[in-house]
Amino acid sequence: MTTVTWYGHACIGIESGGYHILVDPFLRDNPAATIKPDQVKADFILVSHGHGDHVGDTVEIAKKQDALVISNFEVANWLSKQGVRTHPQHIGGGFHHPFGYLKLTQAVHGSALPDGSYGGNPAGFLLYTADGKKIYLACDTGLFGDMRLIGEEGIDLAALPIGDNFTMGPLDALKAVKLINPQIVLPIHYNTWDLIAQDVNAWKKQVEAETKTKVVVLKPGESVNLS
Ligand code: NI
Ligand code: MN
């Protein structure tokens, strides 16, 4: 079984095949998070881009748990200089990790690192788990038409930002659902701050009225099982 947990903002935990995969671990300074960096398990950490609300507590968690950090080449290089074990990949490239096949996808966004270093291009993640599930994490991005190609894979769960201002807002995220056609969509990157406040239940109603996709609204710390 594969379990997906939302820790608030863009931080997601995936448990699959006995591995804990932590995505964009922004916890300590995340006003929505219900756990601290030392309370989360990570064998692998995926970092989508260089912004502070995504790199977050990566260095602290990775060092403490000896987790392998997977990110684009530039972000991985920046993290490895801080003593973290990394595996660099880049957009369009996939690799067979112990937990499944992971591909970096395009994201329309920025990626400067917290100290101003160049963070390369931002990415999303497409994960094919060992138990046959396909998970698309769009991460921070605007809408782009090639989400349709990702949808051709037959996505079980897509995590999409709906917060607007920095990423897709509710209307573009609805268009994204129509391009991807996932079984389940998990809305993320909203309500962390007033700037990205959204009525997620109104969005759920609209998506479920216009598509066949089920919208799973989680509170930080809650999980959904893909069985
Ligand atoms: Ni960002
Ligand atoms: Mn962000």
C-alpha cells in the first residue's frame, strides 16, 4: 500500500514499499505544520526547487536521518556542500530508486536558493511506485498544457497547488485537473498565509461537479491511502 500524508503547505510524506519519502520539508517555519522536523521520518527527501518554503528543513532532517536528497543538479550541488547526501536528476530524467521510478517534470516557476545561489529550473515529480501507483506532484507551478502528457500516464493521485499569487489558483488548478484526469487530486500550497488563502471546499465542489476526479481535502497531518 502507498500512503500520502500532507503536512501543510507543500510538504508531503509518501510511504511506499516500506520507504518514507518526504517532499519539500518546510516544517519549522510553516505556520500550518502540526509536527516539527525531528518528528518526521525520511529515508529519501525530494526538493522541488530552491525557495525557502520548499528547501525548508532539508539539511537538518537529511543529516539527522542520513536521508538521500533528490533534487535538480543545482539544488543537489548546493545541498551536498552542506554535508548532505544527494542524488542529482534533471527535468525529463527518471531514475530507478529503491522506492520506485522517479522522474523530474517541468514546472513554471523560479528556483533561487535561500542565500541567493542559482537553483536551476524548478521541477515537479512523477513517481511510479513499486506497487504500481502513479503519483504526480506538480509542486510550485503555473498551468501548462503539457500536463496533458503527464495525464496520459494514468495518474492515481495528483497534488496541485491552488493558492494563487505564487502558483496556479483555483481556476487554473481546475483546468489542470481536466488536463491530468487523476483519480484523486490533493490540493496544496494554500492557506499557509493570507496571501494564498482559498476556499478549498468551494474548489472541491466545483472540481467534482465538472470532472470525475475526487478531491481529497486533508488537514495538516492527515493521510490518504492508495490501495
Ligand atoms: Ni516557490
Ligand atoms: Mn512555494
